[in-house]
Amino acid sequence: MGKLAFVYPGQGSQSVGMGKALAEKFPEARAVFDEADAALGEKLSTLCFEGPEDAQKLTRNTQPAILATSVAAHAVFAKRAPKPDYVAGHSLGEYSALTAMGALSVGDAVKSVRARGTFMQEAVPEGQGAMAAILGLEPAQVRLACEAAMQGQVVSPANYNSPEQTVIAGHAGAVERAMAKCKELGAKRALPLPVSAPFHCALMAPVQPRLREVLTTLSWKAPTSPLVSNVEARPNSDPQLALNLLIDQVVAPVRWIECVQMMADDGVTRIVEVGPGKVLGGLVKRINKTIELFNVEDEASLTKTLAALGA
């Protein structure tokens, strides 16, 4: 039997009601939400369980909400499942992965991603930045389209999600020009994304010093399983490097294709997506068809995954 990895979703996986069923049934999940509520001094749990959706969509709320839900699902799953050989997270999901592996406390993690979300929101005035998903064009071609579309502005690949899907980010005008260029080069579709800021591009540079200030005050430990980082697509267990990579990640693209390939090349045959939604499982399937996929977001998926893993 091959190696096992857990992956943790990023922004865009949220939904009203997430984590509610697990928190009602399992004390370890409830404890995660209680710790998050206490750290933030507000009822994040109520926002996760009941919404409203508008408030949930604000980046400063979305990030702690998804993290708390993912770590709560992990708390239930980890008590019953084998230890992973690797963990990985997509963007925000790296914070969930590090918290799940004991590198950060839940309280420190939700406070840091609340700050991260706030800083990202404030880095670029609304309407000036944009993101778009490019479908059906090779990543190298998307890079070329971005270079051709810059014209003194910022636009670059932000997420290398799968061989067929690259997300771009930058100034709104440059993103529009890059979308048109991608279509010229043969992209099937270029879709603007409903986001509040252009993540993972040079426009996020003002976030870095502010985030470093927050992260350096936290208490860090080595993660119990190595994290395959978005920035390097290599496994890491050094807490100081983990901190530095989270700072780099703000302006660097998420190299998800390479993260999955690295794990597959090292013998990972089963991946469990821990947290709300199944977005990452869908991407993994497009990157490597041989990996078996599971997820844990509620009691039904937990039961099914534990049975499949023989736990």
C-alpha cells in the first residue's frame, strides 16, 4: 500500500452550515470552534453554521471560517485515521495544514488568517485588482499571455491548479488584456472570478511586512508530518522556514500541480481532502488519475473514508 497525504482547501470552499454536523456530534470538533471563537472574541462558529452568506464571503471572515472548519474536521478524523506521510494546503489551506499538524495553535492560526485576510483586502482598493480562471490552455502559454498583457501593469499566474486550469491575478485592465490574449492562444474559456482582492501576485507585496509582524509573534512548533509548500513544491518540517514560506506565498503563485506531482512521485497513492468541499480532489484527479481520492467534511464522508482506509 502506498503513502497517504491529507490536503486542506483554500478560499472558495465555504458554504453556510459547514462544520455544523461534526460540531454537534463530536466534542473534538466543537472544541476547535470554541477555541476559534474565544481567540477572535466573536462567534465565528455561528457564522460557519448559520451564515449570513454575505458576511461569510468577506475575506477577513472567509479565511478563519474555512480554517476552523478544516481543523475541526481534522480533529475528528485524526483520532481515528492513520498518520499522513505528507500534508499540503491550497493557499489559505497551508495554515489549516500547519495547525492540523500541531505547528500552530487554533487560536493563533485563526487570528493570523483574520489578519492576513484583512491585510489582503486593504492592499488593493476595490475594483483596481482582478482574478480570472483560464481553462484549456497550458500553463506556459498562460504565462506568455500575461507577459504580453502587462503594458506597465501587473498580471501573472496566481494558481497553477491543474494542467487545464490556471488562475491569473493583477490590475483589472491587465487581467482583461491577458484574458483576451489567452483566448487568442486557444483557451477554451477565460472567466472573471468574484474575489475581493488579486491574491498571489506582486500587488500583494504590502501585505508581507504586516503579516511577518503577526506571524513572528506566534509560538511555532515543527509539524508532525511534513508540509509540501505552495511556494517550493517540496516537503518541509522546519517551523522557521514554514513561517518564511507563508510570507513568500502572499506574492508567489500556488504551484498545486507540482505539489501533487511531488507527492505522487514519492509514492503517495491516497489523498484525503479534509475540510469543506471537494475542490482539491477535482484538481488532483486532473493532475494524476492514479491517486485514490477521499474527503472528510461531515459524518457521512468521515465514515466512508475511514472504512476505505481500513481505519
